Amino acid sequence: MFAWRIDGAGEGIGGLGTETVEFPAGVRADGLPAALSDPARLAAVRATGLLDTGPEAAFDDLASLAAALTGCGRAFVTLVDERRSFWKACIGVDLHEVPDRQDPVRESFCYFLVGLGDTFAVEDAVNDPRTRDHPSVRPMNIGAWAGHPIFDGDGRVLGSLCVIDDRPHPWDPAVLASLATLARAVSTEISLRQSLAEAVAAQERSASLARSLQDSLLPPVLPQVPGLDAAASYLPAGGGTTVIGDFYDLFRGEGDQWHAVLGDVCGKGVEAAEVTALARYTVRAEASQHPAPATVLTRLNTALLAQRDDGRFLTAVHLTFRATPEGITGTLCLAGHPQPLLRHADGRVEPLGVLGTLLGARRTVTLTEVAFRLRPGDTLLLYTDGATEARAHRPGAPLFGEVGLTRALADCGGLTAEATIAHLHRNLDQHTGGWASDDTALLVVRVPPTTRST
């Protein structure tokens, strides 16, 4: 075993004479630098994610360049933990299997770099008192050796970029400077990878938060409505994870009355989600007191103006309905929202409702209630403008449009509400090539052909 004392006097550990290497942090019980076992350094080495991984061109290229610039036959990019030196790149050594690309730390010169935190170079390893008794000098035929530390962003030594020449020779300062430059390039490569990994992790956390927030703003399962088949879906823009601006709900009111609402909040992000939450829960609260949809939306407008001052607005469609022996009858009201599409059992499709004022922008709104009826086999589609404004992700791509949505709905004869939504999504995907240019919410209510509700 090779080790050094740090007091600079007397016999060196292991009887190596008075020549010593002083490691600023001292030595371990085995005589190797204490810095090897520093917990913060070890955590930084593990955080690279490079230990026990296969060769990669980025590191092989830098090691090859180091070998070429120094004229040495062997070059290594190493990562050093407390017990071994792992060769992420090894040029001039025919080792391809990951388990073979390492040696015990005591058999590596790299612990000098970890202990010193600086360049270490030997012109004649066999005769240099610092290395002549090192266990790898003769087995690895080390003549001259030079290495520069690889650092993390906080200055901790992760390992080294080193070169080995079979023959002893002096090191030109310019060559050592070039080696240091390449080592900094390795450090930069590792730092960039870690920054990217951290960004990906942050994005995943953001996605998880967005999904959780989305789940809290949308009903997890639509309730069972007697005599009615209902389904809904939400598709975020571009497959993204920004918290939502669209919302929908289906809930029971007083007695046998039911409510359905679908809306679209201006913008995205946390602020839009706050408006979404305010809208959904205000509608529920007001609907329990005011069965008329125009009244509910008017009071939602008042709540938005009273509680928000950021200029965000929303569009919404609210309908109330009751089951009858012939299907359902109800009342529908639009607040700046696209007209729902009614598909009759015979395949005809028509828009319903009168466009009204969007909510949250002005104190006075004009809203119109329109009566409607769904008979057996009829389907009503509520949607946000992400459906009609869907387009492929390329310049000048055409919109899906109301014509496309109408045609797709017309083709849904005999389909359940859930199957209808699946059919509409397939048509949208085919038109856009799988790219959602805007958030898209769909809510389908359908009276099955054989329904005779009471």
C-alpha cells in the first residue's frame, strides 16, 4: 500500500523516506487522503449519474484530444469515490465492459488530485519518490503521468482527466495548461448534464403539480344521471402540463333538476386556475339558490369582478335540465361561449343558444336563456374553442372549425357518450397530427334511444 504522512518530517508512512505529500485535509486511517471520504464530495460524485455507466462520445472525444495534445498513448476521464477510480473514458486501453473500467482507489494516481485539489504531474514515476512505490507504476508501465481535477460547480473534486506515457519525460507547461483546459471542458459537460437533469426533474414536479391541480378542478367521475348518458374529457395544449384554464362540471340541483356547465378561462397558469376554481365553485353554490342559468352566470360575473382585479375573463355555457318520459327538457344560457351542437337521432346537427356577454370584463352582461329538448337518440355536445381552433403544428395549417366538428359529430350515430368523445378526439388527432394547439374540454350528454325516464 502507498501512503504519505502530512507532517513533513521523519520517516514517511510505510518506510518511504522523508519525501512527503501534504494533503490539506489530512489522511484516512489507511493513509489515503481524507478528502476521498468527504460526504459532500461523495454526494457530488454520485449526483453526476456517471458512475457505472458505459462509454459516451462526449467524454471519449475529450480524452482522445488529451492524448493527442500531450502525445501520450493513454488518457482517462475518471470519477473517484471513496474506494475506487471509475474510468468513464479510457483511451488506449481495450476495456469495453463497465465492471472492468475501474480499479481500487489506492491503485490509482487520481487520489493525489482529490487530496490536493490541483494538478499533479510526474516526469518519471519509477524514480519519483512520491510514486516509486505506488502499486500501479510497474504493472501499468507508467513512465510519465499528468492529471488535472474535474470539479463540480461548488469546487469539489469529482475525479480527473489524466494521461499516461510509457516513457519518462518532462512536462511542458503549455501541455499541462492544455490538459487543464480539457479538464475544465469535462467539468462543464458534467455541469450542463446536471443542470439539464435538474430542469427535467423540475419539469416533472411541475407536471405532477399541474396534474394534481387539474384533478382538483375537474370532477374525477361524472355522476350517474337517470335517463342520461354523459361523458367528458380534457386535453391540455400541446400535450403540456400548464395548469388548466378550461373546466366542466355536472351536478344535481334542487329536486330533480340537474346542471351542466363548461367554461374557458382566459390564459393559463396558477392565476387562471384560481379563476377556474372560483368559477366552478361559484356556479355550484349559486345553482343551489337560483335554478335559472342566466341568474347563475350573472352572479358569477359579479363574483369575478368582486374577487379578481387582474383582468382575467371567462366564457361559459350553463344548462339546467330534467328527465321526462320522452327524454330531457332544459334551459341553456351562453356567456360569450361557442354554441353547443345538438345531434338529432336522424343525424342532423344544429347549434343551440344565443351568444351572450363574456364574464369578468364588465359589470352589466346580456344573457339569454333558450329552451331545448333531447329526445331518445339525441346527443348534445358542449366544447371549448380548443376543438374548433385545433390545427396542425405548422405555419398556415387550417383550423378544424365548426364545420369539421359538426361533421365529426354527425358521424357519431349510435355511439355512447364516451364513444362519441373518443370519436371526436380521433378526428381532432387526424386533423392536427396529434398536436393540441389549445386546451380542449368536451362534455357530451346523450339520451339513449330506448330511454323512458320518469
